[in-house]
Amino acid sequence: MQTDKESFSKLMQENKGIVFKVCNSYCSNKNDIEDLAQEIIYQLWKSYSSYNSEYKFTTWMYKIALNTAISFYRKVKKTRNTISFEEHLIEIEDDNNSSETNQNINLLQQFINELKELDKALMILYLEEKSYKEIAEIIGITETNVATKIGRIKEKLKQKFSTYNL
Amino acid sequence: METQELKNAWNASEKNLENLWTLNMRCIEMVQTQKAKSKLNGLAAFKSVAIILGILYVLFLGILVYGNHFKNLYFTFSIGIIMVINIVAIAVYIKHLVLISQINFGESIINAQKKLAELQASTINITRIIWLQLPFWCTWFWSSNWINNNTANFLLTAFPIALFFAVVAVWLFKNISLQNSHKKWFRILFSTTEWTSVIKAIEFINEIDEFKKD
């Protein structure tokens, strides 16, 4: 059990970005992000004993994190119909980034937040540079379908970016 | 903005997540020491409450039948049928509860989310079964004495009312289904706030089906 706890903590440390990128994409205020992060870690720990090490850990982790986030999002959306973007937790204050980069990050986060639950999952995996094969396995659709949908979402994002940059 | 720029912007945001790792560690400690509980078990809680209330209702009906000592066959038969219908509904709820516990978030997103949404929407199927008891609420007070001595009155009032509700109940049983969820009468029937989550679940099932198409 102690070994399980240690290996789980180690794997979480190595893949910490996954939890917060998923949380940040599905929630728009600090309390929800904290609640979702706890829920994802709870679900990961609960299912950890059934994890088959023959498969890639990150694939399994994305499935749990995204499934939890979508379920959580659908539950939270019922109680909060409107969420302002200003509520967003992740404030970009990195001095190393130019103001243009910061603006792009904020726009990208805003656009991802506006996507439908399933499209959002697809886009997160794409931006995380997962292969179409892995995305297809995580989402549960064909590789061709992944490529078609990503193409459409990217086109929408580009249009939105060009509108903002006009 | 080009694809690589999108990915660069996405990766740049990761730097800002580092300072949230302290929170992540606190969550890990909490779940490992069992101090954290899932907030996503609302569906199971709802079904559990329905099962408990259903059992209490069936027990109450059982007491009524027992208290009548089978003196009036119409009463015994009507309440008996109502009891059976409610027992079936409870059994379906118990089956749902088992299915909820078997949902595996390690499955693909489409599979896990569809199962979850279908279970949420399945409350509609219980409603179909529950409607079947409607005509029997119009027959429990019938008696042989009334039918034999006041036949005309019975045939002109009680019987047509029970027949009408029997037709309504069978029609609803046949037509309340996810396939008819887009129809106007369905939307009106399930328009109250307590059905919002079920209607949203049906919409999500449709969204998943649409998403699966190439």
C-alpha cells in the first residue's frame, strides 16, 4: 500500500500538468478549479489499482481526467449558466512572455473554454501533441474522425484569432 | 495564427501552472488518507433515495392490502397491481445503481460519458412503468355491490374513466422514450425544473451520437 502511495505520488508529480491543464480548460473560477483538481485526483487514486501498466500511463490519466472533467462540467453548468472570463484563475503574469504572447495565451484559453465538452477534450489532446491514434483511443472515435474534427476546430480558432487581431 | 503558434501559446501557459502544484500535493495527501470524498455521486444518491422511498411506499400499500383482509377483491387486485408496478420500478432503480457503480472512467470518453448520460436519462424509463398504475387508482374503490345494484351508473361513470386512464397509461408506456424526446408533447410533459438534468442528459446523448459521426 505504501509502495502504491509512493508510486502514485511520483506519477502525479511527473504528470502534474495534465490535471491543471484539464481543470483550467473546463472551469472558469478558482473554487471550481480546486474542486475539479481534487475530484480528478480522487478518481485517479480510486482507479489506480485497476491501472494496467501495459498501457501508457498518460493515456489512462487523460481518460480519467477528461471523463471526470466532463461530468463535473455538466454538473457545474447546471448551477452556473454564465461564467465571466474575468473570473479565470490562471492570470498570465510571466515577465518572460511578451504582451503579445500573453494576449495569445489568454485568447486561446478563452476560445478553448467556449468549445463544447467533447471538442474541448479533443483540442486539449491535440495541443498536448498526442498522436491521432492516441487521441482516437482516449476519445473513442476513429483516427479519420479525429483528423476531420481537429481540422474544423483549428479553422474556427484561426478565424477567431484573426477577428481579435484585426 | 498558425498551428505551431497555437501549440506554443498552449505550452507557455504551463509555466503558470507550476505554482499550483502545492494544491495538487495537498489533494493527493487528502485522497490517500481518505479525507476527500467524491462530489460526483449525485446520481447514485438520487437513485438511492428513490429506492428507499419506493420501498416505504410498497410497504404502506402492503399494509393497506393486509388491513383489508381481502374482503374487496377490486381493492386487493388494484392495490396489488400498483404494488407490483412499484416493485418493478424499484428493481430497475437497483439495477441502475449497480450500473452506476460499474462505470469506469478509464474507458474511452465517448463510452463512459454515454453510459453515464443514458443512466441519467433512464429515469424517463421508470416514469413509463410508473404511469401504468394510473388506471388502477380508478378501480380500487369498485365493489360487486355497486356494479350489480347500480350498473348504469357504473357503466356511465366509473368504467369509462378507468378505460380512459388505461388508454392514456398504455399510450404513455409505449411512447415515453428517448427517441421521442424531441416531440412537443414530450417537452411539455417533462418541462418542469426537476426534469432539467434528465432533459440535458438526453441532449448530451444526442450530442455524443452526433460527435461520433465522421
